[in-house]
Amino acid sequence: MSKRDTIVRVTVDLDDPVDGGTDWERVDAMTEEELHANALADPDSPPLTPEELADMRRLPNPRAIREELALSQAEFAERFDIPLGTVQDWDQGRRRLDRSTQAFLRVIQYAPKTVENAMKQARRARR
């Protein structure tokens, strides 16, 4: 398995934060340039290479797509035949997007009228 095929899942317990001994006063006193230089010098977190950046894919943002279409959660759910609870979970970050959902959201993002018309035809066919 190559490095780019590796998936890492991290669970953060927000009730038990670990600050790692960070001197926040020192951090707050640094300029943007000093912060940037410090980040680049951190051996535990090297910057991504241009190749690594090119391999990354942005996940669709369901809330941004919905807001771009000027739809409420209920309207978005109804129009695209998605359970309202699922839309609410997406907006609150409580539900991850699987690959098929990512694809469906991309199609909605770039061709919302086409998807809406297809959903209407599918509803009629079910009757």
C-alpha cells in the first residue's frame, strides 16, 4: 500500500483536550512570517509537495451547494429526494460523505436542474 492510499482516522475528545505544552503567549506574539517559518521548520508536519497537493481531491460541501441554490434544508431534501435528517447531519458535520454521495452532490452542484428533472421523472415512474 502506498502512502497516498493510506487513510488515517482520528477521533478527538473535545472534553479532554491535549495542548501539548504549547506556549500560547509566545505564539500570539509571533508575526505571520514567524508563524509560517516555524510551521515550515516543524519536522513532524512537513508541507505537502506539489505532487501530493495535485493528488488531493476536494470533497463537495453539501451546505455550500444547498446555500448556492438558495434552498432551505427541507427544500433541498425534497427536491433531491434526500432524507431531511441526512441533510441536517451534513450541515452539522455529523455524517461523512461516502463516494456515491460525493458523486451525487457533485452532479447536483454542476447540473441541479438536470437532477431535479430526473428526480421528478423517477417520482412519477414510482406511482
